[in-house]
Amino acid sequence: LSEERYVKVLFASLCQVKDNKFIGSNARLMAARRFSEPELSKANQLIDVCEKSIVVPSNSTEFCALGRLVRKCFKEE
């Protein structure tokens, strides 16, 4: 299983991506199960930033552009 396929399957199984979009509300639910304050606030801020900034170009032919962009946003933010 390639890294791109793994990331796509992982995010999809966690219900964080659908129809080539990052689903911030589902990511926030998962964060609430995993973190307590102050980490939860930081996680939610990160999710908010990434939810607004992640856009897959309509002409992208990359297999899992969304997974790469989510990873990139989380890492950079």
C-alpha cells in the first residue's frame, strides 16, 4: 500500500475527508475524544485554519491531493 493510498484510506475511514473536501466538523469531534484543554483549543484552531485553507485544484490528477494537503497544513500550522 503506497503512502498516498494509505493516507486517503486513513482520512476517509476517520470521516475527515469526503468528496475531495476536508470535513472539519468530524475532525473536531475526533479531537474532542483525544484531547483535553489546552490541547483541544489548539487542535480546534489548527482544524479551523486547515478547513479554510485546504483547496484541491479542480484540474488536479494527483491520486490523493487532499490527503497530502491535509498533512501539509497540519505540519506547517
